[in-house]
Amino acid sequence: MKKYLCLILILLPFCILAQGLRWAADGNSYYKIESSELAQYTLPENKKTVVLSKADLTPAGQDRNLTLRNYAFSADGEQLLVYTNTKKVWRLDTQGDYWIFNLKTKLLSKIGQSHKASSLRFAKFSPDGQMVAYVSEYDLYVEDITEHKITRLTSNGSRRMIYGTFDWAYEEEFACRDGFQWSPDSKQISFWQIDATKIRDFYMINTTDSIYSKIVPVEYPKVGQSPSPARIGVANVISGNISWLKIPGDAQQHYLPRMEWASPSEIFVQQLNRKQNESKIFSCNTTSGEPKLIFTEKDESWIDVNSPWENTYSLTFRHKFEWINGGKEFIWASEKDGWRHLYRISKDGAKETLITAGEFDVMETLHIDVKSNEIYFIATPTNAAQKYLYKTKLDGKGKAILVSPASLQGTHDYSISPNGKYASHAFSNSFTKKSTEFISLPQHKALDESESILGRLKSSENKKTIEFFKIKTEEGVELDGLMVKPKNFDPQKKYPVVFMVYTEPAGANVVDTYGTGINHLFNGDMAEEGYIYMTIDNRGTPAPKGRGWRKSIYRKIGTLNIRDQAMAAKEVLKWPFVDADRIAVWGWSGGGSATLNLMFQYPEIYKTGIAIAAVANQLTYDNIYQERYMGLPQENMEDFIKGSPITYAKNLKGNLLYIHGTGDDNVHYANAEMLVNELVKYNKQFQFMAYPNRTHSISEGEGTFEHLSTLYSNFLRKNCPGGGR
């Protein structure tokens, strides 16, 4: 129920920056995949050298080169691990083939030869460069890269007993995909084991690929069901012996979302209780497995494992402890003072120092420089819709200093080199196309003035069509919003309003980036056709407005967020140019749920709604997400009932289009049939579209997007026609 189509499209330009560029270890150059070749660019001249050509990527005896999807260097920089022939696993293509290219001998060799094609996951060099480890069909393997001898470290892996990777819920809700790590001395591998044997399968049904239907099982823990037990093993790569860390507590009543080697004999592990409102960090001895508790944090609502602003859909995303001071301390983010701030914590947990301070949220940590006693981070102290680069003293004795140019008002994104000398900088706002440059730090000076963002600013700017506004409800809640008015807008006329909503803790819509305010599903120009297109962020959305704002929605999804949206719409209806008889709302995933709730709970406001892939009954969704934000149904079932659209379906009065993919492994199609049953029960007429075997994105199959867009647009035009009256 997290990221939905429009949010992904809005964030995509900035995700590309982080994924498309990778810094060399010394920080003086970077790598990019270009036309299935790997190029290296040396700064400050930005001189290009092809490191891995198509010829290099062509296996002996073949006439076609490998498609380079991803890559990794060995620690000595002499070998490259090439990822190709990939396949999608849930959301991302994290399964494929791996080859090794020796940069000295120019030899290309495939690893995992005895395994099925496209079956390897997360292959990585050992620190000494002598071995590669990977997961295949749920078991963990090590391969000697000289003799290509393969050693199987685990032996009973299956869809329900998972080694070195994760089940559906861990991947979706904690962004846990890569589930093993080499020890610093290359002698051991730590890994997760997920025991999904105790989790019930949810059965999806494929009815189109054969004349007989096929059952597609997904191990999926529904809210109220206990989690998959997880434990962490340590395998000796020579003997094959496995020992297990002795993390305390019932394994089926807590989560282990983060693990990191601190030394060849020590692993740090984060443990969350089932309600996800208590976090513990253990230091575990890898020989005895004994844990030592070094840090505990509690919250009245929940503790975020992922920053709400992290790009958890990056192929290479992994939770990491940020070690400093020679491994004697680590950086940790916490909201315990009401804002998301950074702390430095000693390895034994005895000392804790606040690094950042003030009424602002640290959105992302970008670079730590112990020598200069500085840390760079992203924040937005004055405008929650924007992002800027700041720095402060690592010892906590400094103030936050703005690094981004003050004249560039909008959204900045950076990738900073390991030595802190250079950065890739991207900028856009609602009327300025995204442009990029390479800069030097700390001066924030363009390396090439002819290619600087400031120098190209005028040519990147377009006419301002987005209006940002604040609106205060009758309950005294101030909310941020944005809208696009019709072309040739006449304030003497009344226009229809189409609200785009998400409303839940996984996504905010009011962002000052290029492309915001565009309805990607509408097959036309909404402004040209006379619509006011609008979105408003309610309390509980992950805007950088402090802990209180974000966590006010605890146990109130489906009530507080819906109330905020409706009360804001009520104020919008007072505007003289708004036609109260033509008010529409739409959303995807959590936004689809909000659309249903708004249509059902406030039918006097919303006359037309389009809900896509919505959770109609909160009891159908997974335990990690739903219990994090709503608690346990065994303790507060009334909150789940009050927040579920199905509870209010009998109130439908307006025009509803409900859309769902029957192959949705995220928000199951069962939601649609439950809701349809309830609407039928009360003789509520509506339009319904099921897309066979499509997943949560409804993107698979020839012609799907065009059909969806046409369906969406025609329904809106028919039931909420555009134009001033």
C-alpha cells in the first residue's frame, strides 16, 4: 500500500541521479553505465574512459554482448562483477546471471555455471577478492573464482525456508532484499534465515495463461498474524560450519531489519519488537553468538527503520551502520526530541552526542568527514516541499549551515564523492526542468561554468503553472497544498476540482519538483480541458514537519487523514471559482483507500471518485505495515474497522470507478471482491474494472497502460466534465 504510480513518477528523476552514478573509491572519478558499457569519468576535467566495452562483455564464441544491468569492483579494483539477464522478484529485478571480468587479463567468465539461468541473487566479492558469494533458489553459496569450485553453505532452502534473502513482507516493508554479508577478513559470511513455514499462503489465481487455472501462492502474513521468525547465522566459508547469533526474545514476536559487521569477531544487529515501537541494538560475538545490548529507543507510536525520504527502491539499497572514528562510534537517526536528528553513539553505547539540533528534520545523511569534523545532510527547515544541502560540525558544537545556493529555491539532490571534494548536484522546482552539474565542495562551485545550473537556469525555466498554498481547516489544522488552474482561467466562472490523494505515512505529494501537478493517467491536458488539479498533504504524511506531524496518524489511518482531507476540501469549496457539484478525487494504493473513504464518509463533498488498487479492508493487508501504523487488531480492532472503507460502503452516493489487478501480490484482489459484495448488498451502482494477472502497478501486458488511461479519462470526463461555467 506504499508507493503508487504517480509518486514513483514524481520521484523518478532524482532516483536516476543516485542509481546512474557511482563514485570510485578515491572520490576523484565516477562510473556510469552508458549503452551497456561502463565508462569512467575523471574529475575535474570530466574526462571519459571506457572501462568495460561491449567487446569486453561479449563471451567467447558469442556474437552478442551481455546487457550490463549492474556491476561491482573487487576491493583491489582489478576485477568486475557483472550483473545481467535479470528477472523481477516482487518489485525489483534482483535475480539474474553474474560474470567476472578481469581487468588485467581481459578474461570474462561466468559464475554459478551449475545453477539455472537467471537464478543468482546479490553476488558479491569477498574482501580479499578470492571468492564470490551468492544466493540461488533460497540457499547460500560460495565460489572460488580461480577454480570455480562451488561450496553450498545452506542445504534446505525453499520458498518457505529462506537463506540470504527475504520473504515478501520483509522486502516490501523494510526494503530488505540482500540478506548476507562477508566478514572483513573474508573468512565468514553472516546471513539471515527467514522461516516462512509458519506463515499462511495467500492464493492468487492465474486464469489467463492456460485453459486451466493456476494457483500462485504467496507467503503473506496478514495483520494480526505473527511475523516470520528470523535469525542470523554465521557460516565459516572453509569448514562450512554455521553458528547462530543468540538474539533474545521470541523470534516470532520481533524483527531483525539491520545487521552489520563491526569487526571480524563482532556483528551489530538491530531488533524491533512486533509493534515496532521499541528498537534495540545488540553487539554480538560471532564465536559464542552472545549478544550485548548497547542501545535502546522507544516511541509512543512507531520507530522508522527507513527514512521516509530514502530511495528504498534502488537496486543497491541496503541498511547500513555509518561507522566513524575508526569504528569506535556510529551515526544514528532518531526522532526522540520531536525532530529527526543525527546522533553519534559510542560502540559500547556508553556515550551519545546530538550532532544536529533545531526545529527541522534531517532527511538524509550524504557525507561524513571526520578529519574536517563535518557532516553533510539534506534538510528543509523553512519549506517542507523543498530540499537543500546543509552541513554542520560532527562533534555537535556547530549550527546547520546552508550549502545549496540560496538563490535556487526548490529541490536539490546530491551524490557526494567519498573524499568530499566533488558532488553531482541536481536541481529542479515546479517550473524549472531538472538540470545537473558537477561541483566542488565546500564552495559549491561548478566544475564547468558553461554547464553550471545557474548558467543554464533561464533556459530550463518554464511558465509557472503550479500554485502552492496553505489552507486552515475549521479545526485549526494548517495543511500544505498545490494546484494547477485551467488555462485561460476566468475567476468569474466556476470550475471542477480533481483531488489527487495518497494520505498515508509512505508518501507526500506536495513537493516542489518539476513534473509535480501532472496527472500521468489523464490522456489529455487537464488544464486545457478546464480542470483545477489539486493535491493536499494531511497530517500523517511524511513531510519534514517533525515527529508530531508524521505520527499523529498512529491508529488513525482512515479517520484522521480522511478528516483532514475532507475539511480542507470543505474550505476549497468556499472559493468562488470552485464548482461544488463537480468535485472528484482519485488515488492509487493507499490513495485508492483514501478515495474510497472520502467517497463513502463524505459523499456530500466528493461526487466522483476513481480508486485504484485500494485496501478496502485493513485486515487484508500485511502485518509489518499495518501493525506499525495501526497497532495490533487483537488490542484495538475498532480502529481497523473505523479506518476501513468497507465499513462505510453503504453511504456511496456519487460516481465510483474501482480498478484492481487480479495478480496484485501487494494489495490483494480479495479487497475488490469484498468491497463489491458490500456495494451490491446495498444496491450501490458503480463501475468496476479488473485487470487479469496484473500486479499492484497494473503495468504488465500489451496495451495495459493505454487501456487504463482511457478508462480513467473517459470516466472523469463523463462524470466530472471540465470547463468553466
